Amino acid sequence: MKAKAAVFLGANKPFDVREFEVTGTPKGYGRSELIASGICGTDIHIFKGKLDMPFPSIIGHEFVGRLVDCDPEEAAKNGLAIGDNVIADIAVPCGKCLLCRTGDDANCVNMQVTNGESIEKPPYLYGGYAEVNYTPLSNLIKIPEGVNPRAAAIFGCPGPTVIHSARLAGRAGFEIGKDTVAVVQGLGPVGCFAVAYLKALGVKKLFAIGARENPARAKLLKKLGADEVLSIEKDGEENITAKLLKENGGLGVDLCLEASGAPSAITLGMNVLRNRGVYLIPGQYSNSGSISIPPEIITFKALRFIGSSQYSIIDVRDYLEFMRTRKDLEETILSLGTFYTVSDVNKAFSDAMAGKNVKTLLVK
């Protein structure tokens, strides 16, 4: 039996689609067959050379599949059984550093990954861009019965990313709820899920801001929970700033979540926040350039900035619980995905980088 995988050959080079032998499953691991594997913004940064990644390798960290082989007793210890639909979490925190010891293993300073093994030795297929995947059973999370696994794959990384950033806001003393006026910057996968999640948390009013006017995307965002969708292109940054500063009796918004990845978005976010407002920043995931900011705004408004780059297994579980309880959104979420076979990985990347899709995924 063989399985196809997309092999990363270095920055800006086409992926090489190869066939690998499907070998025996190592002890402690599960072998899963691909249902859908998302192309993350992080993967695009890797492809463009903005984030270092050894090669040749199989990248991808949003693998959703069906567990087909493992030791049943070991699987049971992890709440799994053959036939389960699962999400693979690649993060392996050390459990010993200061961050891990203080309940923040998402930011472990010695973080390892499950998809970093060599493609030169069996079982080869550790990364997400493959028709078969091998992941430690401890890093597989069961998708609840009744949740469409393709729908779960749409926000497989964006969902936990947003949930973890909200968790950090709570740890910093800011609870998101019915009195919150919130802004989401960026209308990609992270921004789309942020809209759905913040609305589920009960925010009073929710704005979404994109760079360009996109009526179709705006319609989807309103289905996900946005009260109003604005664009820099149509509405202008000055007008948007003035509008949002009218909230809370002229103080500005309570919460801003930056999901665009555009450095220029930061100044707008700072300007529209009220005094002691909270700025969640999970979106700036590579060096996309620098900007000049007026630091006195941070001082005079006493702003709270919270960066958030990773997530924990608990955030994946919370994401799947969100999907289980919000079946009303499943059809809309599924509509955000555009699916390509592993063999069409280069077309998938080209379309993703051109902004043709909300979410791009690989399937068998």
C-alpha cells in the first residue's frame, strides 16, 4: 500500500508529490487516513521563506483524519478507538520549563513538534500534507460524534488559536461577555472564526474589518455573527476610526483582535480601543515588515496588549466542543472551505496565496 504526500523542497519551490510506502505503525502512534488537511497562513509563510523549515520535508499541521491502525489498549488510554475521526495536534511541550510549570504549555520554550521527523526513514509520513499520517496517540483528539470532520477541519488551527488568545485575556483579568464591544481585524480563517467565537461568548456588538470590499465575504461574516462589516477600501481608515470611537459613549471599543497579519493594522487597533482596552494579537505570525507606532497611545490609554502564538490541546478540545454545540453554523463553516487533492497541492497553494479561497484544504 502506498500513499501520496506533498514534499516541501524549500522556499518558493513547487512541492514534489511523491508516493511513500505505508509501513507498520510505531508503538504509541496512530495511523490515520486523510479526511482534510488545511493550508495555514503559517504554511504560506514557510513557503515564501519567511519562516525557516528544514527540507525536504512534509509540512502541514492541520491534519484531520480517520484513525485506522494503532494498539487498541494504548488508544483507549487516550480516549480513542480505531474508526474515530481525529485532529492531530503537532505541539509537544516539554512539561518542565517555567511556562509549562505555570500552566502555559502553549508557550513552552522547548517546544517540539510531531511533524518534524525525517522523510528518509519509516514511517515517513508525519506531516499534514499526506494521504496517511502518523501521530502519537497522545496528540490525537477525537472529533465528537455528529460533527462533520470536513467542517471541523476548516478551523482546525484558527479555532484553537482564537480560543487560546481569549483564554489569555481571561487570565489577564478581562472577561469577554455581554458588555463587550469587539472588533476583529482580518477576514481570513482566523478572523472568520474569531467572529463566530466572540459572538458565541455573547459580545454586545461585533465589528469585522477587512482591507478590501468583499460583499460575499461580508455576507458570510454576518452569518457567523458580525453585526457590521467594514472595509478600509470602501469606508476609509479615518472614517472607521471615528465610527468605532463613538462606542461606549465616545470611549472606543473594549476589545480588538488582530487576525489580518498586516503590520499596518496595529495602529488602527490601538486608535479605536478605549482606555484600558485589550488588544489580542494572534495574527502577526512572521516578519512582514515594521511600522512606526505612537507609543504614547499605549501610555495614555493604559492599553493591554496580549500576544498569542500557539495553543494547547485543551484549546483544541474546546474548539471541538464549540463545533458540537454550534451545529447551526456547520453548513456556513463548511461553505468556507475549498478542497484540492494532495496531487493538486501546487494549485492549492497558488490559489491560497492569490486570496481566491477563504480556507484551502487538501483531501485524498
